[in-house]
Amino acid sequence: MLLGRYTTADSESYPNALTALHIQPLEAAEAMDRWISRPDDVDALIAQWSEQFPRYFKAEAKTQYSGRPVWALTVTDHVQDADERPAAIFFKPHAHEPAPIAAQMNFISQLLTGRHLDGTPTGLPREQILAETVLCFMPDANPAGTAAAPVEAWDGTQYTNEEFFGWMFGVDAETGKMWKRVDIWDDTIEDPLPTHYGIAYEQVSAHEYVEPNRHHASTLFRWLFELRERRTWDRLLSLHQMEFVGQTANALAILPCLYDEQPAHLQEAERGWAERIVAAWAQLPHGNPLQEIKPLGYTGQQRQYFVDRWGDIYKDSVIVTSEIRNNSLICPPPLQQALNEKAIEATVAELIAHCR
């Protein structure tokens, strides 16, 4: 596992966040025993669960152009009729944001085995969750990008944010800074090309690349469209990470960019759910969420991508985005994972409380 180099020098930046998790800086690698995010490891564990838990676990995949599977993992008691149960989809679009993968895999482990991936017992009411909800997890919408990342977890010790941005979207050959962020691009048309292709982009044809949550050609959208045809989903949680540059916060809940145009019942459901997530983060040791909950703040072309690609989904879906701090000395990977898991746990609690 490629983690940052935890040294005595680094420990001055880590103590608050790590102490909250009862971790000493030089023991941080051991705290990653609950962390699985590399695609090959994810695929192997999914194969194992499929054999061991056929009653509760159904794994389906769509294949990327690269050949890697993008999984939709349904966790529920499949023996009983699940059509009327409240249901949620959890999905992670971006390859440079691995903590949501680790969080989803560990959460599934708790539901299926009663234990975290490190073997410690879960505190979740797993029998109730399996009997009363339908949960669909898409741990990684771009495993090809994830596999190309230089580290398994972005901990802030190896790359500056500027270098990190270059890994996300590529490096501009002329400026040496982050290449442009677009919904789709073709490497036979762009001139000059980035010095390396950003891992956030998913290859969808011989020469075309898309940002998964900004273009319908992505495997993420292929799955979302199919899943929405199968049944009604009460909650859609889009799991992300961001850098919180210039802030000490480590978590943020975001409403859809078209929130103000949604029907009132969707607005009420989204805000109440987002408040539950923020409250859950605040209860976690060293959870430090921003308290303000508001619509996605993009403007210009970036906002238009969401209007064009998500507009129809916003009309009839309750959807919230969670953002957890990434590539930061004050939010090490175990805390990144814990915050993501809290958002998932709060969403399941919301299903049971309000969607039956």
C-alpha cells in the first residue's frame, strides 16, 4: 500500500486528527486495515462476498472501455420481496477521491459479516438494515483512473495540492499547471495534449475521455439510467472529496444546483437529510463540517454541465452530495474514511426513519 511517509517530522501536523482516532502518527499505516480501494483488491473482495453471501449480496458490473468492471452492489435480504422497501444509491464518480471506495467497502463488510474489514465488531443494526432497506453501492465509477493513481490514499505528505490537481486533470504542457476541466475531450483534436492524462477522466472510446459525473457517456451514467428504470430510489448520495483550501473544515453537504427549481417536497427531503448528515459528522471525534447547507455553487460552464446532465434526475430525485477533505495533513485517510462512512450511515438512518 502506497501511503505517505509518516515520520516524526510529520507528526507535528497530525496529532489532533490522529489522536481523535486513537492513532499515533507512526502507527497510521496500521489504521488502514479497514481501507480497501485499489480496483484489484475491490474486485477480489466482491468475488468473495458473492460466494459467501448470496442471500444478501448481488454484484453486477458494466465494463469500462479499459476493460475494468464498474460494480453496482445491491445489499438487502433478497429472499424477501424488496420492491416496497426504501432504497438508496451510493456512488463515487472521481478516481482521485478514494476514501468513498474504502468507506463503502467497509460499510458493506459490516452489513454482510458483522465486522469491519479489520475484524472488529460492527455497531450497526445490520439485521434491521438488511431486512428493511435496499442499498446499492457503486464504490468506484472509474476504476481505470483509480488504478493509475500514484498512491492509494492522498494524505498530504507526498503531493502539494497543485501537484494533486495535475494528477486529477492532467498537466498543461505550456504552463506546467493543471490542464483544463471539460465534460468530454478527444486526444486526436486537442493540441497540445496534456503531458499526462488526468486520472479523473474515464476513457470511453479509442480517443474520447469524459469526466464521469459530467457526461452521459460515462459508465456512471449508464448505471444510473439503468438503475432508475428498475425501481424508485428514495435517496441518491454522491460521495466526493475536495481540498477545502484555506479552511479547517473537513466535511460539507451540498444540495443540487437546481435546488431552487425543485418541487417543495424534494427540497424539504434533501435539506432534512443533509442536516442529518452534518449532525452525524459533528458527532464524530474531530469531525468539523461546515454548518451551512446550500446548493452546488458552480457558475458558468461547470454549472451548465450539471444542468444538462443532471437536470432530469433533479426533477424527481432526492439527491445530496457529500464532500470530505482530501490530500491534507489535518484529515488523514482514516478520518477521511470515517467521515464518508458517517454520511452513509446517516443516509441509512434517514431511509429507515422517513422513507418507509
